Amino acid sequence: IYVNRIPFENPLNYENYLRMADHFSKIANDILPGEKIDSIAFGCTSGTVAIGEKRIINEIHKAKNGAYVSTPITAALRAFSALKISKVAVLAPYPKEVNESVFNYLTDNNVEITNFHSFNLDNDYDIANVDPNYLIEIINEVDQKDAQAIFISCTALRVVEVIDRLEQSASKFVISSNQALIWDTMRSVNINNPINGYGKLFLN
């Protein structure tokens, strides 16, 4: 596994997300320059919504042609499909305009949103500092009565370490951005064995 980082400037908004796209090709090329990579995971949920999956793939393929490209939001859609989930409650950290874009993306892809709960944060440092135990405290504040699952959006939120406890508390599937991204990327390279401790998604 090789990792590289993409420059991003706060606050979270459409213009700053688009600026990230200018770096994709160089960042991808700097990962094992000149070598083939089987699968690349881009770790920004709302950035994918703003930039668009097609542009992300095109920019990455300029440097790593043929690589499978996964993003958190498209991976979440694949997870919903695999689990036969069509109705979700969403927990997100974003400001209003970003929340609206994520809501619209999901509904445009045939996901029925039963409730959307947000922390309304516009700085990814603040999002990363949300205590995972706080997620456990508030998970049942999300109205999930008609939902088959809860989707926790944003790769900056530390969800995976408490996802089993969240599912126990909510009594249903909890899908997070990072969890779905890892699951989808692993399957792209034929790693399909069940893994305990990271949510029911990894057991299916």
C-alpha cells in the first residue's frame, strides 16, 4: 500500500474542492513513478461530489492509466447495492451547501434519504477532531425509523474504529466513507475474505 496527499485549503466549499482536481495527475504520478498500480483510492467524499467521478478518473488515468479508481461516495453506492439498501439516514459533518450537494448526489443515484443530520462544520481539522465516542452518543439522535442503514459521510471523521459499536447501538448497517472506500478497493484486487471488527459490510 502506498499513500500520497493532495493539497487542500479550508473552508469546505465548491471552489476549494475544484482546486484539488488540479493536483490529481501529479499526485498519482508521484506514487511509484513509472510503475503500474492496480487500484487507487481517492479519499474525499464531498470532493468527489463536487469534482465528479469522471473527472477524477480521467485525471488519475493521465498518470496511472488502467488503474481501478474508487471514491468514498461511489464505494458507498456499491456497498448499498451489495447489501440491497435503498433507504438511508445520513450523518455528515459539512456546512449547508456541501450537505445539499451530498444529499442531491445520493438521491440522483436512487438512494432514498430518510433523514439528514449534520454537525455543520466547515473546517476539516475540526471534523478530524470529532471524538469517535461522540458519534456513539449521538447516533440514536439521527431519525432512522424508516432507514435500512446509516451512512456516515466524510473520510475525516474517525468512524471505523467504533463502527461495530455504532451498528450495535443502531441495530442496523452503518456504512462510513472510509469503510466503504477500503471495502471497494480491496474487492477491486480480489480480496474478498470476511474481516471482523470493521462493520457488517466486511462480513458480506
